[in-house]
Amino acid sequence: MSRPGGGAHRVDTDVLVIGAGLAGLAAARRMTAAGLTVRLLDKGRSVGGRLATRRMSGAVVDHGAQFFTVRGESLAAQVDDWTARDLVRVWCHGFDGSDGHPRMIGSRGMNSLAKDLAVGLDVHAPSMAVATRFDDLGHWEVTTDDGSSHRAGVLLSTAPVAQSFSLLFESVDGLPRDLFDADYDRTLGILLVLDSPSAVPPPGGLQNPTAELSFVADNALKGISEIPALTVHAGPAWSLEHWDADAAIVEAELSRLAAPFVGSAGVVEAQVKKWRFATPRRPWPEPCWVDERTRAVLAGDAFAGPRFEGAWESGLAAADAAVRLCR
Ligand SMILES: Cc1cc2nc3c(=O)[nH]c(=O)nc-3n(C[C@H](O)[C@H](O)[C@H](O)COP(=O)(O)OP(=O)(O)OC[C@H]3O[C@@H](n4cnc5c(N)ncnc54)[C@H](O)[C@@H]3O)c2cc1C
């Protein structure tokens, strides 16, 4: 295990994690429990990545992931812990016809789950990794946009795959070209705070309600907001077609598409949200990618499946790989 030492040879941490979204946080917790020192860097102001919750005009709005499902034992154990502390609860058992599988939500928004996982971790945010170097001593050095550098024995990146590829390709031989080509669907969305209840029926979620929209959520019916507020996500085709359109046009078009769900309510505040790396198109067949020589690991929902549980499982697989590499 490479431990921080003295002088020029020291590393700052056993493992440096790029990205404090769900995959990075799940990995960091498991590695910390295994006795490693871990530091996370995130370019965002705080942790969570696509587990994103915003306060707008007094409303609480989830604007990335809307809910999650649980199939594996490790996430089930975490959900039991969150449930006991009232951090998660069941939203419903399906939106259309209902397959009965519980749809779980963060009781105070999805981002609160990331914040909970981050308690006690060494998180540097905002701090964007802009360059990496694998040095002659076999250590990784990562430079961030504020000019700091961080040295570690293992580098674990959970950034969008093409970005991880760009950060690592000069040092890592045999990085599969397919990783660079792994693309993501985009999501354009609009968040609307309303002055009275929306026209969305209980339980407050509509999957693919129109040809253009992929999801509409009523955050009040969902139970995270006292004030009525909608999250309206456009589907990948519509999002790609309108990605470069003028912001005012996108807002007007999304407002028009959202109108049937707003109903007779008035709009108090509207915000457009863009997710460039919303959904990996073709998940990698392994739960993470490992370079044994340089001790570099790539993880995230592009590896174990493009959802909450995929990110979780990928983070845990990456943590197991990192623990092994540190031995
Ligand atoms: C609009 C939308 C709706 C969704 N709905 C659902 C849903 O209902 N159910 C579900 O299960 N899943 C949903 N998802 C998917 C789910 O949110 C993701 O699968 C999961 O959150 C991905 O976690 P991650 O850690 O792999 O990636 P991310 O959450 O994207 O984390 C990666 C982190 O890396 C950081 N980063 C990137 N580059 C750098 C860099 N150079 N330096 C430092 N930090 C960097 C980013 O800031 C980010 O925080 C949705 C996603 C979106 C966008």
C-alpha cells in the first residue's frame, strides 16, 4: 500500500478520485472502509453530479435523476440504512400500469443522498482535473484548474468516459479506443415553480408522456417540495435537435411542451437545465476498466448501467480494484 511519506516522494493520498458523483462517492466510502486514504476532486460546487436538487422560489426541485430502483444486495443494504434515517422512501410502485417495483427517492431530494455519502470524506470542490501525469516513481499527479496538484498511488476517474480517456491516454498504454467513442445522450429540461397545483395526476410522475418529453415530475406530489414545482425533461432526440438553439427559444419551446402539465397554474419561476452527459448510450461490458501497470481505474454509470444503481455498482467494483492495486 503506498502511504504518504516524506520529501519529494510523498503522495497526498492512496487513491485520488476524479468525480464526486454517486460512483465516486460509493467507491470512496468502500475504499475508506478498507483502510485506504482517499481524496475526491469535483469540478462542481458540491458533490452529487447528476444527483442534483435545486431550491427555486422556495420550492425543492430534483433536476437530474428523479428516482431509483434497487436490485442488488449492496444497494439494498445502503437503502436500509438511509430508510432507517428517513433519507429515502418509496415514491410509488410504477408510473404507467405499474410493474410493482418500488421507485425510491431521496426524502429531501436526490442530492441529499450524495451529501450523506460524502460526510467525513476528503472532498475538494470546486476543483476540476485538467491534466494528469504518471511519474517515474510510479505515482499519479493530477493538476487542477486552480493550479494545485495532487499525488496518489491509484487514480480512479468517474468523469464522462471521453474526458477520462483524454486525461489518461498519454500515460496509459492500451486504453481502448472504444472508451473515447463512448457517447452520451443529452437532456434539455425546464424547471417550473407554480403558484398552485399542477395538472399532473398522482403519484406525480409521467414517463414518456409525449413524443418530445421523456419525464415529467411534480416535486410536490413526489413529496420533496411544499411548493408546487415541475421538472420537465425532453427526450434525447428533441434535446439533440435543440441543443445549440438560443436559450430563449429553448425556454419558450419547453414551456409550450410543458403547458398541458402546468394546467391552469401560473408560473412563478422557470429555469432551463442542460445535461450534456445525461445517459451513456452503450454501457461498457465490465463494471469498471483497470490498467494494472499504472494503477488507473475508470468507473461510472457508463460501465455498470446508465442509472443510479449502475453508478453505485461501478463505484464498488472500482473500489475493489483499487484496494487490490494498493496491496
Ligand atoms: C436528467 C437525468 C435524469 C436521470 N434520471 C434517472 C432516474 O430517474 N433514475 C436513475 O436511476 N438514474 C437517472 N439518471 C442517471 C443517474 O443520475 C446517473 O446514472 C448517476 O447519477 C451517475 O453517477 P456517476 O457518478 O456515474 O456520474 P456523475 O453523477 O455524472 O458524476 C461524475 C462527476 O464527475 C465530475 N467531473 C467530471 N469531470 C471532472 C473533472 N475533470 N474534474 C473533476 N470532476 C469532474 C462531475 O462534476 C460529476 O460530479 C438521470 C440522469 C440525468 C442527467
